[in-house]
Amino acid sequence: MSKLDELLYESLAPSHEPSEHLNRQLMRRMDMKKSVTIRRGLATAATIACALLVGGTGVYAYNHFLQPAEIASEVSERNALAKAFESKSAIPVEETQQSGDYSITLLGIVSGKDLEPCVVGDVTGINKERSYAAIAVTRLDGQPMGDDGVTVSPLIHGVDWQDVTLADLDATLHWFVRDGVAYELMECDSLDIFALRGVQLGVVDQFGDEARAFEMDASGAYQKKAGYQGTNALFPLPLDESKGDEAAVSAYLDAVKVAKESDDEEMVSDTEGWDAEVVDFEKEIESRSEEDVAAYLKEHCKLVSTEEYKCTAEGDFSWSNETGSGSLSVAGYDVRVPTYVGMDSDGTVAGTHYTVVIVNDNQTVTMETYQIR
């Protein structure tokens, strides 16, 4: 993992160790009515998915949820999308799955042109054909949903999720919480062209968990990994096969590949001129396991600070020291034994600090920050 990757990853909070490829994407959180934009090269790992509220007396029926059109009206000042969800082109789903700590209901999907809401910020290059999925999420323990939630990702059959991520799909997540239920509207490039291949909506605890939660079978469809302990709901999307277009799919995948190669080349050029000491350090780090990295840091770098932080029940914690501050999550990692979650730069001066987060067995984490030079 390059130092630039570390710096880019640090800007996403809360989070944990991302996948190898996703580490190569710039992640930035943009807040507008609790919306998160996920652009190629400007990605955030976004987050709330939605579901049934389970209380002591049972499960809420579908009519206790807001309808997709109502969700669209809540997050958009225009009514085009709300009307689309009420039209014949909308596809009601109302399928519920329980996974991890949540009950998750996919309420419905719709695709179309020039619908609102749209990607926050610069919309240059954004396709006008967009798909929208309305989801509701509740906690299985009956407690109300907070600001944190789960990650929702379209998974295209036969395509590794790391090759076409939320960022590549120019996705945006809009969400809010009402009466203890988290409602999310996921927006991305139109999924209709993939209808002949098939698309599933995967739901996990944190962006990057897809690699551990799902796997493709021989046919290219995604399956839940046996024994996975976190959230891994998987919804097949009932797309209209008459709208599938394999030629458009090939062109789309080619464009994504070209964009990724361009991003990689730009990142490589950005590292030119870096201090040779830092570059050599990167090479040394890349060849080691996380445990070996911690030992290497102790031997070759200066320990700047050591702090202990209490985690929430969900595994989140906020940190602050002389190198900066932020929030991280260790959700999904085994907290019964010390586990090295990953290494993050402090994000202040390129190539000067590394941080190791260690999960303890008492619902706390130890954060060690080292100065490279």
C-alpha cells in the first residue's frame, strides 16, 4: 500500500482497513442532507441501509415504513423522482432479510433520466440515466437506528466488486432516520444495461467488507460466504431484461478500466519527488504482515504517542492526538484477542507518521502513532 493510498484512506471516517484496490481511490465525505457522494477518484464509503423495525412485540409490517416516493420527497426538493417511484416503471420489491445486527428491507427500485436527487457537487461526466434503490433498516435488538448504518453496493454478475465499485458507478447515498428507522436512497449509474447479466444489492457493515462477506459462484452470481459473522444481506434486483444491453455493458466496463488506469498513473506521478527515505520505508512495509509491521515500526521509528480509546457497542471510536483527530471503526474484527486492524497516516504531512490500531479484549483499542523520520 503506498503512502498516497494511506493519506487518501485517512480522509474516510468512520472506516477500517479497505481493500487493496479501493485504497487507490481518493475518499472524501460530502454532507448535504446527510448525503454521501461516491465519485470515481473522489469516493467515500458510504453507509446506511435500511430495514424492518423489530421490537419486543414483533416485526413492523411494510405499511409501517415510508414508501419509496416519500423517501425520495424527503431527500429531494424536486418531485420528479417521487413521481417516478409512483409510476408503472418502478419495481416494488419489499423483500426483508435479517443479517448481522439488522433487519433490512429493499422497498423498491426505479431507473430513469434527469431524476432528482443527483450527485452532490461537480456533476461533470455523470450519466443522466440513473438507478435508485429505496431501503429501510432497523436494529434487531429493537433499539433505534443512529447515524451509523451499513453499506449498500450493487454487485454485477461476473464482475469483481473491486473492479466496479460504488465510486466507479458514480454512486450517491442519501439517508435520514425517522421513528428509529434508517431510510436510504441509493443512486448510481443506471443498472438496466446489466439486466441480462444480473445485479444483486449487497449489504455489509463497512465499505470494503464485500471481499470477506461475498464470493462469486461458477455462474458469476454472488453468494454469502459461509461462516461470515457480520452483515451480509444479498438482494437480487428484478431488472427488466428487455433493457439489458451487452454492447453498452462492454463499453461501460472498458470506460471504467481506462479511468482506473488513468487514476493509477496520476497517483504514481504524484509520488515523484518524495523523499527517498519515505519511499524506501514504503517498500519495506509492503512486504510485511500487519503484525510484522508493528514490530518494524517499534524498531525503526519513533513512538510519538500511545492512547487507549473505548469503543461503542458497534465497534466505533473517536481519536485525537498531536497528529490529528478522527473516527474509525473496528466492526467485524475479532475483539477477543489483540488484532492489528491496519495502518493509517495521520493525514497532516505526507510520509511522516504511521498509526497502528490494536483491538483489545476489553472493548477498547490502543492507538500507537510512529514518526518515520
